[in-house]
Amino acid sequence: MSYYHKNWLYDEYLQLFLDTTGAKLTVDEKNSLKNYFNTYAEGGAKSIYYMAIFRLKRGWYKFLVYLLISRALKKDFQKDESMNTLVPLHKIFAEKMLNDAIKAYCKITD
């Protein structure tokens, strides 16, 4: 039985990291990733995600939204020293975030 919880974004992206690299994160990396993908916080991944949905609603092309997501994730990952291991994976994370935003956009327009 699935349920909504505070760290659903963190769980999805942690699983994506594990599937892609096969490596485990350190405690500092896990904490910073959990804070970044916190759905109750105002910054981080939540603002990028809603920005992507907003841009899709305004008629932006998918590849432009993907480029904006990718650039924002890379900049945020480089800013935080404990998330430097995620910089090479920013394109994979951006692709997943774009697909999630497209799913939400399709639910809104139906």
C-alpha cells in the first residue's frame, strides 16, 4: 500500500542514483540530498519542479525546459560541496524531473 510521505522525491532520486551508479552515498550526501528534495521546503528541487510545470503550461518546448532544469540542477549540485558526486548525474536527474513534470502537466490539462 503506497502512502504520501515527506521524502517521496528523495526516495525516487536516491533509487535513481543507486540504479545508475551502484554506489552508496555517504551520510553527508544523504542529508544534503534529503534537504534538497524536501517537499515541504521552499527551495531546492521543489521550485525547479514547479518551474518546469509552469513553463510547460506556458507552451515552452520540452527541450528548453529540459535545458533549464539541467542547468539549475547542475548549479545547485556544484554549490553544495557534499553533493559534488551528483554533478555528473545532473542530466539523468533532469530527465526524470522533466518526465515527472510532463506527467503532472498532463493531469492538469485533462
